[in-house]
Amino acid sequence: MEKFVITIGREFGSGGLDVGRMLSEKLGVKCYDKELLAMASKESGLCQEIFESHDEKPTNSFLYSLVMDTYSVSGYTSTPFMDMPLNHKVFLAQFETIKNLAKKESCIIVGRCADYALAEHPNCIHVFIHADMAFRIQHIMETFGLEKDKAADMIQKTDKKRANYYNYYSNKKWGDSRSYHLTLDSSQLGFDGCCKMILDYMDIMTEKIK
């Protein structure tokens, strides 16, 4: 693929970011996770702390569907953008940053409804990484130095937050296999195995394009 993007949705503790970083090294492209917050902040003019406090958090505002109908990408100073709730401004700023990034370079983007933002991108591979709970708990315990019960609680709360965020903004279901090209179980495949499966899929799609 001349220019491609791999988006990675992930259950918390499944190692989606680990897989993304491994792919980054093998493919020689950048992997974007929280770096998107700084980029969206710079492009939109909103301070980075706002993006960090609203990162992948759901909303309950019924105004979103209304403002989306009138929102124009023509600029962040347009009336529809200025009038919408802050959490919608944060989402749309990231949405535009993801789309602009995909136009400029091949890359890997982790989370933040990237598969939805790039639904029309011609050379995109959308992946969802999941794993069984025991694997995820162990991974979070090791990563954050937490006890088992606290790791399990962190997983439950983070997954709920991510699912609500994704389901609300994309009108799809987080983790539903129909929303992705590949859904991979990292507790069975390991991070290396997930990486290999994605690279193999890329090879197949490249041959198909030829």
C-alpha cells in the first residue's frame, strides 16, 4: 500500500498499544496514541489539558446529533463549532486531526474512534484487540503495579468508558467484529502473533489491490 493507516481499538489490558508500537517498528511508521491530544490541541486552539480531561470519555448531551448536522470543517471559529458543548469540540477536533494525519502519512492510530473517522479512507485496516480477563488483569498488574482487585476494577471502568464513548460517537458497537477487518485475541496469539496476523492481512490486501 502506498499510504496506509492501521487503526487499533482495544480492550483495556489487552495490549493494543503494545501491538501498535511493535507494528510501528516493523513498518517504519509512527504510532499515535495520546500524541493525538497535543496535535488536536495545536490545530484547534483548545488547551491540551482539556483534551486530556475529556480523552475517550462519553457524553450524555442530546445536542451532539444536532450540531453534527450543521458542523463545517471550514474552521474551528465557525458558529456551529463555537456553540457546541466542550466535549463535542474535543471529539471533533480529534476527528479532524485523525483525518488530516491520514492524508499526510502512513501511520498507526490507537483508539479514539479512528476507524469511524477513517471509514472512507481507501487504505485502512481496522483492528480490534481483545483478551480474556485473567490475561488482562495480569498485564495491568504488571504495567501499573496494582493489586489484582484494583487492576480488575480499573479494567471494568476503563472498558465501560471506552465503549460508551465509541458507541455514542460512532453509532456502532465497540468490539463488534462487524466494525473491524480483524478482531484478535492477544491472550491466545500473544503480541507478536497479533502483529504477524495484521502484517499477513496487509500482504493479502496489497496483493488483492495489485
